[in-house]
Amino acid sequence: MAFLEDIFKGSNIVTGLAIGIGVGIVAPAVIPALRPIAKSIIKAGLIAYDQGRVALMELNEQTGDILAEARAELAEVGKAAGEPGA
């Protein structure tokens, strides 16, 4: 840690140039190597999103079914209460 602190502590132009050149040399080699990993992470995120969307649609459908059943039961109770002699 002290090494990194020493590098960034001073305003040495040689150090800045060395870091810049190092990044310029290493970045083109590292970025293509990270592309498949990034692609896999994005694919996993899309799959999770799609599965979540499907789960929410199923939950919405089940909730709608329960709501329809409850309304039907309330309508039956209302009809039964409205009948004479009940």
C-alpha cells in the first residue's frame, strides 16, 4: 500500500507518464480478454430479468383469479341475502 501512496503522492511527471504508457500498453490486451466475461454477465442478467418478468406475470394471473373468485362469492352472498325468506 505504501508503494501506491508513494506513486500518487508526488507530482512527478515521469511517474505519470509511466502509468499512462503502462495503461496504454496493457489496456488493449486486457479489454478483449474481459469481453467474454462481460458478455456472460450481461446474458445472465437478461435471463434473470426474463425469469422475473415471467414470475410476476404468473403472480398477476393468480392474483386476478383469486380476485375473480372473491367477487363471485360476494355476488352469491348478495343474491342469497336479497332472496325473500332467506
